[in-house]
Amino acid sequence: MSLGRTIRIYLDDGSVTGVKHAEIVNWTGQAISCPRQHVKSLNDWPESKKPGCYFLYGVDDESGEAAVYIGEAENVYDRVLNHLANKDFWNEIVFFTSKDENLTKSHVKFLESELVKAAKDANRQMLLNGNTPNQPSLPRSEQASMKEYFQNLKTLLGVLGHKTLEPLIHKPSDSADNKVERLDEPASETKLFLNIKGLEAQAILNDEGIVVIEGSFASKSVKDSLSNGYKKLRTKLIDSGVVIDNGNTLVFTQNYLFTSPSQAAAVLVGYAINGRNHWLDSNGISLKELETNS
């Protein structure tokens, strides 16, 4: 069973594109999202003069891919001014501090290490950090507090529009069925299988779409019925190394999120196909039947 939460978001100038302050009710942490062009206005926010962790969001100059840089500072505002002068790629900062004075330099360095590791594992965006920072030594009780802070931070970051820390798929529970439910994650996930002419693939259906799992196979051939958009997507996956040549087939080197079951199936087999008829659960029931009978 998932737990509900209440989020408050304050729009400083009444605009959804301006500075935003976000908080979870009854939590001492807080987040501020700010466009690059308004960064100097943060000088008027005491929240920015505290120890905290931050995310710089933008586009990598060389690859053109969405990118993020994660850092920490004793004074977030001072550090951001430095990045304003020395990092060109970003157009938004989201940072997290505390409403009280209990978040220390050691705490934010611990958090930074956890955040970088989580972003690498999620692999949502290009991570521009060179290395995973070392964790400082904290008492067990402080580590537990920071892990709780991390979970709330991840929630607020997602509410502010960034899924940087959200894994594409979650680790399965010990349950024998194909439903995966976690107390700290609101979404349930369904494992699905595709097997057409010996071409085998596995995927997880979740609230975002359908995630084809690493190791799944795709056809090397493409037929005329495949739309131009899906052809371009296949080319992008190959060029980026998400899919590589495995001899007679192509194979996924990492988990990849598709927007719909039909998009995933068509890209895999190389022609137009109704994915809801061909993605099956572990009992051989099609996704279409599962949706109809649920």
C-alpha cells in the first residue's frame, strides 16, 4: 500500500515558469526551482544561503542530450553564482535546503553521494559529474535521517518535473505474482513478454509507459509499414548504443522507456503492430485482455 502526501508549491511571480518554492507538509526540508535568468533574485531568498544539494538542468553541448549536474555547497547561492560564470549548459537549478539549522556540511556531502549514485542507476539523463563523491562518515542515526531526507527530496524533485532519481523499473518483491508494489513507490508494475517468430523481449508496464528490459532482442530488418517516426527512433537507439548489433538480431544494452506498448513492439519487430495484442503476461494473457477485464 502506498502512502499519500501533501505538497505545497508557491509560485513567486504567479508563473509556472518562474521561481517556485516546494515543500512536503510536516517535513523540515524544502526545494526551490529557479530559471537561470532569475538566479540573482535568489539573493533575496534566505533559503538559498544555507547548506544544501542542487541539480543543474540543461542540454549537453556535444550530444544534444538532456543533461544534469549534481552538487552540494555550504552556501548554495554562492556556489550557483560560480556555476553561472563557469557552466554554460544549464537553464534551471533545483536545490534543497532545510527550514531549520540541522542540515550540515557532512549531511549534504552524504546526500550528494547518494544522489549521484541514484542518478547513475536511473540513467534518465546524461550525468555530467565526473565521479561519484565519497561519503563522509556519519553516525548510523544520521545516515537514517539522510536516507529519509533523500526519499522526500526525490518526491519533491519529481513533483517539480524531474525524474532524475526515479528508476525506470523497481526491484521486484518476493511475491510470486507479476505485480510489484512497494511502500515507497506509488506505481505498480506488470511484467510482460513478447515472442514473435523467435524474437523474444521482456518489458515492465508502469505509469510512465512500457520499459523494455536490457537483454531483449529486436529485429535487424525494417518493413515499409513501420512509420517514419519509429524508424527514426530505431536509428537513434542504435546510434546511441541503447541497441547494438548482436549478429542475427539487435539487442538492448540497457532498459529503455517507450511511451506505449505498440511503439515498443513496432520498434522491436520492425513493422506496424498492435502491441496490446502481442505483449503477454506470465499466464499468456494479452495486455488488451488484462485491460478489458480489470
